[in-house]
Amino acid sequence: MPPPRLTPLRVLKAVLWSFVGVRRSADAARDLEAVPPHMLILGGVVVAAVFVVVVVAVVRLFIPRSDQPPVIQPQEARVENAPTVVPKTHEHVVVPDTMQERARPCTVCHGSATEVTADGFSPRIAGKPAGYLFNQLVSFRDGRRTYAPMVYLVQYMTDDYLREMASYFAQLELPYPPPAPLTLPAQAAARAQQLVEQGDPARLVPACRECHGATLTGMEPAIPSLVGLPKDYIGAQFGAWRSGKMRSVPPDCMAEVARRLAPEDVTALASWLASQPIRADMKPQPLRRDLPLACGSVTALAR
């Protein structure tokens, strides 16, 4: 039987059989016998090249190239009024090394001008006697007062640094907020005024004026003003003294006075004091006489 006539199709079939086997074994054997070796090699090269081209085309079709330039949207497609992104700079910021800058965190609670804030529980500290401010800072540091944010701020500060801070705030002269309206009944207002001007001998309560000055603006070096403070703050301070939550250097005269007052006296005093007008001169007065009670916060400064 003469060998089959070679055609390109039979050569291709023979080559494909040699790769993957696409014909019946009998036909494939005849094709392989009839095709010269050099034609098998040439056909294999052609088939391999076609296979590589197909694989590369598929890869380029489904896998994006990383070196392609980004697609630029046309001008009309941009969003109008879009925010401009300003690149961050890393310039060196120079902050003056002054007590004003160091004390700036205090204004977060006490106000940007160190006046009392709207919540009524962060007091005014500007213009208070320096000795009084120093005593309060030391009490926070040493555990006699326990308000966590203040303790956190001053727990590692030295006495000298606290004195410097207290002197800075004591020298500030800033406007006071307006007084609150007096809403007490007449009898309660009269009782509060009696405690301020005369005290209550039956309860061994001295008059407020004997310690805080005739004008209630405080006395140097360590007694604060009672006017210009909000009612809620005054009431909270009395409550902290009565409960022992707030303490001062022993003997703690204010804690003793607070415990001697009746609860209704505390409420009346807080409202009455918060309603008093602001004087033109709110500076503390000099201490010119002995105090009716021994106060460790005053004597400690003289040591």
C-alpha cells in the first residue's frame, strides 16, 4: 500500500498528535511514519509559536499593565468647587519659651482669657492671690485635692515652678463675667447676708468678711475672692469640704466652717455670693489682722 499523500493538514495533525494526541492511534502512527523528521520539527516550532502568542494575548487582555499612565479625566468631568489638597509641609515651628505659652493648656478648662467657663465648675484663676493659687496647685500635686485632670498636669512639677505659674496668673487683670440674678426668697437672702457680715456665733461660724476681706475680694497672701464666681462652683466647693473630698493644709479652716454650716446655709450663700456686683477694684486686700480661725494654708506660706 503506497504511503498516504502528504498535505499540510496531515502534517499538522501529526504534529498535534506528537504534542497532545488529537487523533486515533492508528491514523497518528501512519502520519508520523509518512512525515519526514524535519517537517515535524518545523511544524512543532510553528505550533509552539502560535501557542505562546495566544497565551501572551490572553495575559495582556485580562491583567492590566502597571506601567500604563493614569487616565486623565477631561476638564468637563472634574467636580466643581472640589477642595484643594495642600501638601503638608514640615517646617520647624518656633514657640516662645514663656509662661504664657506653658500655661496655655490651662485655658482649655478655665477659658481662653482664664475667666470662668460656661459649665460653672472651672473657676476663674486670673487675679487670685499668688499664695492661694500656689496652695491649690500643691494640693493637687500632693493628693489633698483629687480632680484627675489637674493632678495629671501638676504631678511632676516642683514648688518653684508652681510658684512661677501662680505668680503669672495672679498678675493677670481680665474682665469678670456679669453676676447672676438673685433668685433667693427674702428670708434666705437675709440669712446669707447675715453669715457674710456677722457670721453665726451659735454655730461658731465667723463672718465671711473676717477672712475674705471687707469687700470679699480676698486677702493676701492666700485667701481668695468670693465674688465673681458662679453659684454651682461655690456650692460644689462647700460640698467637697463638708464631705472631706477636698482638703487643705491642716488646720483646714474652710473645711471646719463648711461642716458647721447647715445645708440650707450653703445653698443660700452660694446664690447670694454669685449675685454680688463686680467692684471696680477686685484686687485682694493685704492681711492686716489675725484670722478668727487657724488656717494652715495661710501659715504654711510664712514658713
